[in-house]
Amino acid sequence: MSDKSLEPLFNQDVSEADGLSRNLRVTHPKSVLEGYYISDQDVGATSYYGYLNSGGAWYILRAVITGAVTAYTYASGSSGYNFANRASETYNIFSTAF
């Protein structure tokens, strides 16, 4: 991950017990899903939400409701988005899909 993928949340001086002032900078990585926008949805007991970015990459979020539990899994690709194929895509947990 490059330094450009980090954004400062805040930058402030903190006084320590020894009286010295130190700069505290907190950063967080950008989301791998930043820049994706909703394109399609199919809502039901199993719901699908299709997202695209400007470069043609895509992912589909599948939400499966079983009783009080909702399981979220993802299918993704760098091109060739086709929401009509949503049920036959291979879905994985977030850390595997991205």
C-alpha cells in the first residue's frame, strides 16, 4: 500500500507528562470499495446489489437472510459486469473477494 492511499484523520499536538509536545497523526487506509456506485439491485430473501466504478471494475454484494442472521458475500471482477448472471457468480467473504 502506498503512502498516497493513506489520508490523515487529524493532526494535533499532544502534551506528554514530561511537558514535551509531540505531534500525533492518525491515518487510515482508503476503502478498497471507494469509487464504486450502485448500479443494480434485486431485493428479496436473497438480495443482490451491483456496484461499478468508472474503470469498469465491479462487485456484487449478496445478502442472504436466514432467520435473524444476514450473511454478506461478494463477487467481483475487473471488467465484464453482467448483473443478469448474479445468481451464478462465485461469492466469497470480503477478505477473499478483495
